[in-house]
Amino acid sequence: MIVDFMPVSLNDYPKNIATTVFTAGCNFKCPYCHNSELIKYNNKNVDKEFFKYIKSRNNLIKAVCITGGEPTLHEDLHEFCSKCKNENLLVKLDTNGTNPNVLNDLVNNDLINYVAMDIKTDFNNYKNFGASDDDLENIKKSINILKKNMIDYEFRITVHPKLLTPEQANLIAREIYPVNKLVLQAYKYSEGVLNKEFCGESSCPPEYLELIKKSMSEYIDNILLRV
């Protein structure tokens, strides 16, 4: 299922040393995506290498973060998560929320411990990221699944003046309220960005991140910043 993995990450799973695995393929085309090479890249499989590595580092690695691409596009995600659980790993899933049935299955079967769901924009503008009307309805369903508090989660928004206005941020806060945890992460330019003409080559200024936080704090208390 996975095409590559980062052996050690100190940032991807809260309070745990993790290995981050990458899946290929995505149903969105986010202009700020820095893993754009994964969108069509699917001619490699390193599952065996990953589990061999995990067995050799079980005294160090306590968690796995599954990211992409969009992991829920893969039919063998359930099986992969089950194998990770058999290795006594905590499992974190990064998702855009377009597959609520998959998310619900993983939650109900205790195959994941943490979900980071990206909120791309306000509901009226999801089409700019390649979302259909059906995608938007599925995203709303995934939001509601997480808000049942059956699992630890965070909603996550990438912030840049070209991507998000304070008015849009306030609207998003109203749309997803109430929320246990929201993470605002600053856009950072890299050569792999899918559409640098749209996003530009300048990273998000810290003061703009604070402005977005202020615009959302009317509805959401627990807002973390990742610069």
C-alpha cells in the first residue's frame, strides 16, 4: 500500500516517536501540496520493508502516521492498519475526509487512534480544490464522525494570504463548530508545491497566522499554531 516511509518523525504523532508512511494517489489537487509527486506515483510498494524496519525498531518506534496522497483511497488500508496494530503501534491517519465510510470503519474497529483531517477552505469554495458536490457532503459526514469524540482528532488548515482570508476563516470556524482541537499550519514553499504560481514562493508570515487565529477564536477555543 505504501510507496515510501520516513523512518523517524518527532512531529507527526503527538507525544510519540513515529514512522511516517506515504501512500500514492489523491482525489484533490491542492495548490499548496508539497507531496505532489505522490498524486500519480503508484508503481512502488515498500510494505515489506516498512514492517521489517518496524520489527527491528520496536523499542523506539511507538506510532505510525499514514499520510499521502489520500490514504483512504486504498482498499487495503483496513488490513494495513490491522497489521500495524498487531505490531503494537499507535496509528494516526491523515485524510481529506472524502471517504467517511472508510473512516467510520477504521474508528469502529479500533484500527486507528488519532485522525488529522484537513479542512481545505469554507464549504462554498471546495470546488477550487477539485471537490465535487458528493465530496463536500462526504467531508461534512467525516467532520461529524470525528465530532462524536470516539477518537482523538484534530482539524487542520494550511494558512497563507493567497489561500485563506480572515473572513473565510471565520466562516470555516462557524461551519465546523464545535471543535476540540484546530491546528493552523503555516504554508511553506518548497520545489514540490503543486501550483507555485497560485501560492507563491513566500511562506506564510507569522503575524498573518495570528490574524487567522483571532478570526476563528470567536468560535473555537483550542487553536494551535504550527509555524
